[in-house]
Amino acid sequence: MYSITKGDTVKALILAGGFATRLRPLSCTRPKTLFPLVNKPLLQWIFERLADNGVDEVVMAVNALTQFYIRQQKPPKCGLKVRFSIDPPKMPLGTAGPIKKAEKLLGHNEPFIVLNGDIFADINYKKLLRTHTETNALATIALCTLEDPSAFGVADVCNGNQIKQFIEKPPKNEAPSNLINAGAYVLSPKVFEYIPEGRAVSIEREVFPKLAAESRLSGFRMEGLWMDIGKPQEYLDANKTILDSISSKLKKPKSKKINISLPVAIDKGVTIAEGSTIGPYAIIGKNVKVGKNVQICDSVVFPDVEIGDDTTISGVIVGEGARIGKNVKLGKGCIIGDLVKVKDNVGIHESSSVCPAKEISENILKPKVVC
Ligand code: GTP
């Protein structure tokens, strides 16, 4: 059994080298971990929480493109030492392979934290580490309760915290419990022996079931907010939930010329012309320019977007640098990629998505993916 004593270096590995196919087209131009949540990259939320929980060093397990985007955006490191471990070109290593690849950086001295770079979770990592060191488990998974666990890894817990079975994405109604893998765990260095080298390995399908069979897998029931931003609706919902949780701390924009319906989050450098109605649940990124009589609600607008007069945006994600013309109507569930241009007087049907840098000059009358 390992223990962590004062003075030990606490390390965390963040898995952030996936392809985020379910978040296309927005993920064509940024990795999931850099998606803004209430105008702050998810990775920054994660760094802040890790630093608050006494973590000293972070290994970012990424592919070369994700490393490029992170270096370009430079989210504040919050005092953490950040290093990169890069999957081989054209060989994504899955959710366990990158842990094996980072074996030297993580070392064999103490247990370390592993977390998915696409979850927002109020996890008390100090408690998670402590719980791990109190058992003889080789892995302790943070568990979160969900009504429908079928899209996640599900833990069958017995004897207090021991996980006797771990099943990835069980068929609906066949899950042994409602406790899902929250995408964060503590591993003891011995787990390196369970991960084959040089190929993609799934921790959920190849490592956890083995540890459960050997009675070396434990659970830690987390409390507080937990959100996966893997799909567009989940991403929008996560923004709304976080906005609710922090709105009392945000400054209320003051203007007699515009109507603000709280909660809203408006970043620096945003200009909004008279007669516009903003909110509820409008999250507007840096330097966005909003014309007259525009309506924005239930939506996330990324930085540097321009929106023409009389346009309506409701239930939409608008990518960075997009130009939305005058009198445009974007239907619920639309995803507008970065740098897209939508010409004046165009309506885009609900649940359509437009790939980066496309130009839309005609109405889209049924759900469509424009690539
Ligand atoms: P989808 O394609 O939409 O399923 O997204 P994804 O590829 O990100 O997969 P998933 O949501 O299952 O990934 C969970 C976490 O592991 C995310 O933070 C991913 O970035 C990360 N991840 C997934 N696959 C890899 C991989 O091959 N290498 C690395 N380094 N990280 C990965």
C-alpha cells in the first residue's frame, strides 16, 4: 500500500488526445479541453481545481495537434508544472496507452491522478487520493450517480467501496447500478504492469475489469457538479449549469438601451447595440459585436463573432470569428463552425450544423450538415 506524505510531489495526467467526433464541427478547430465554459477554457477550470487540491505537476497526454492548440492558447497554468506526453503520429493510444507512455514522467513513487480532459467535475482530489491510500486498491475511480448510466462505465460496488464489476456502456436497463465512472481516478504505479506497451489500450475495457476481478478496484462517491461536454447539447447544458452556479458573482451589465435577462455572461470587449435582448442564458465571448434589436438566449457565442441587426439566436453555439448577417434566424440546436459567414436574411433550420469557414447565402429549410 502506498501513502502520500507532506512534501511528496502530487502528479496528475490529463487525457486530452481524443478526436471529439461528437462535437464536430466545433472540434475541427479546437480540442475539447479548450472549449470555453462560461468564457473560460475547460482546461483552465481543471487546472484551477487541481492546483487548489494540492497537485504540483500535470502531464498532458495529447496528440501533436492538441499540444499545438494548447501552446497557442496558453491557458494559465495556476502554478502547476505542465509537461506534454504525445501519442505517436497516427497511433492514438486510447485511454490507458497514454498512461503507460507517460510512465517515466509519472514515476513509481506515489499514486497519481488521471482525469479526462473533457469533464467538468467538482471532485475533491485530496479526498480521492486519501481514500485510495486507505485501501489496497490499485485504482480508485471517482463515481457519480446518473439516472441513465448506459452511455458510461458502470460500477457494481460491494463491501463499502470495492468495485466487484466494471462494465463499460452496458445495454439500457442492464446496468448493475447508477454509479458511473466520473472520468477521474487515482492509480497506483503497479497499474503500469496492467497496460501493454505500444498500442491503443482502453482503461475502461481492458484494465478496470481485470482489477475488479482481482478485487483491486475501488470507488469514491463524489459530490457536487459533474458534467461531460462530449455532445453539443451536453456542452450547452454544462455552460448553463455553470452559469447558474456562478451568476451571483458576475457583474450585471448595465445599459438602458439593451434588455438583459439574467443569467448572462458577457466577456471583455463585447459591444451590444440598442434594442437588443440578451439572455436568459446568453454566454458571449470576448470582443463579440452585437447589432441592434438582436435576440440571443440559451446560446454560447465564441469570441470575435459579429452579429448583424435584427438577428435571432436561440439554443445555438456560434463558433469563433463567425460573421452572422442582418435579420438572420438560427434555429435551436444549430452549430455554426468557426469563421462561418451567414449572409443577411438567411434562416437556418433547427439542428443544422455548418463546418468552419463555409458561407451560407440561402435558407436551409431542413436539418442539414453543411461541409
Ligand atoms: P468522441 O470522438 O466524441 O467520442 O470523443 P473522444 O475521442 O475525446 O473520446 P472520449 O470522450 O471517450 O475520451 C475521453 C477522454 O480521453 C477525452 O478527454 C479524450 O481527449 C481522451 N482520449 C480519448 N482517446 C485518446 C487517445 O487516443 N489519446 C489520448 N492522449 N487521449 C485520448
